[in-house]
Amino acid sequence: MSGIAIKSHSTARIGSAISGAVRKIGSGFVARQFSQEMFSGDMKPILMVDDFVMTSPTFPPHMHAGISAVTVMFEDSLGGFRNRDTLGSDLVLKPGDLYWLTAGSGAVHEELPEGSARTHALQIFVDLPGHLKSEPARAFHVKAEDVTIIEAEGHRVRVVLDDRAPEAAARGVPVDITVLDGFLYSNGSFSHELPDGHQAWLYAVSGALTVRLDGELRFLPEGTALTISGGEEAHVALGTEAGAHFFLMAVRHARHSLRPERLATSAAYPIDQRRR
């Protein structure tokens, strides 16, 4: 099997493959859930990731504060995913879209599939630096047609966010983060440079990968994730034998942390009480 090799003289370390915890709510929601604690804090500032399928309304309007709540729609979603919040947004996310809500001092939102839609997406919670926790909430939407695609023999990778791109500053992304949603074909490969001071979270959405770091080999089965801790710049090369769908977030390491129970506050919040 082809592998993932990280070739550098960095102090980067690769973690163990961790299986997501299965979470089901009713008959219309199932998820693989990954939390910061599973990776001994090496996900920071990423707090939690849910790979979910939703086919019916599941969560009432609820409040977030002190974090970003990020929705990344996978391309195999069917139909639209309605997103409403107290910033005044009321839009339908399409397959391949991203919506980033920086909740700051607090925002209420609601997301639900439209009609008979089948939503397959990631819900990602990202901690905010202290100075942004008391700032007014803001949000931005990236449409699938505006996402850069890197395509060559053996791979197709969607660069959903790139912290080095000019539009990152214009959008007000609160952390230095690159988000890749990629597909490796049979015996395909793809390389990514992990910047100095960054760490990565790598997830095998479907199919299997192997990971190699300074001669150390790790196998990443479908439904598992691992972290690559920050060091000097590292060259990350991804590969597979039978094909795989992967998701990678490379983010600047952060020391701040937030207790998971504060990710959301459930209450009967009226979504139409918007900020003025």
C-alpha cells in the first residue's frame, strides 16, 4: 500500500489513529464524533468534530459563545441544508459549501435539512482566542463554486480554506487554518506543506490511508483520525492503495482551551431576534 510520508527535520510527532464515537439522535441524525480529549489536547484549538448525516430536523435554535461553529458540506449531500442565525443569515447551504459562524460574545443559530434532503457534513467547533470571545458575532459563507480545486493524476483536493490566501483576511477567519477536503484515487498520492508552528488533524472519511513520519508507519482506517503535532515546517505526502476520501485541517497551535460543555446552550431561543 502507498503511504503518507512526512519528510523533514522537524520535531513533529504523529499520534495514534482514534475511532470516532458513534452518536445517534432519533431516526434522523447519526454522527462520528471526535473531541479534543481523545487526542490529549493535540487538536487545539479544534474542540470537537462531528461527521454527521442528518435527514430530519434534530436541534432546536441554540446559542454558541466563545467559539466558532463551522459547517462543511460534503459533496455527496443530497439537497440543501438551511442555516439561520441571529446575524440575519437565512440561507441554504449546498453540497461543497462552508459556513463559518464566529460566535464571539454570543449568537443563536439553527440548521436543518430542507424537505427530503440528506445532509452529510462536518460540524466543527473551534476555540477563539481570548480577545475575540467578547467581540460581536460574525459569519462568512464559502460557496462550492468558489473553492479552489487541485486536480491531477491520482487525486482531487478541494482547498476549502487557505490561511495563506488573500481572501482569508478579508473574510475575517479568526484562526490560521487550512481546510482540505480530498479524494485519492487508486494508488493516488497528494502532498501538503505543514507550516512551521502548525499542527494537523487528519481524518479518513472513507477508505484507508497509511501515515509515515521519520520512518514510523501508521495505518489510518476508515472512520478514524489522528493528529500531527506542531514542529518546524513538514512535508506531508498522502497515499492510498484502493482509494480514499480524507479531510485535513492544518492550524496554528493554540494554548487556550474551552470546556466542551460550554460549546452550546440549548434553550428555546427565537431565531428572529437578530442583532441590530
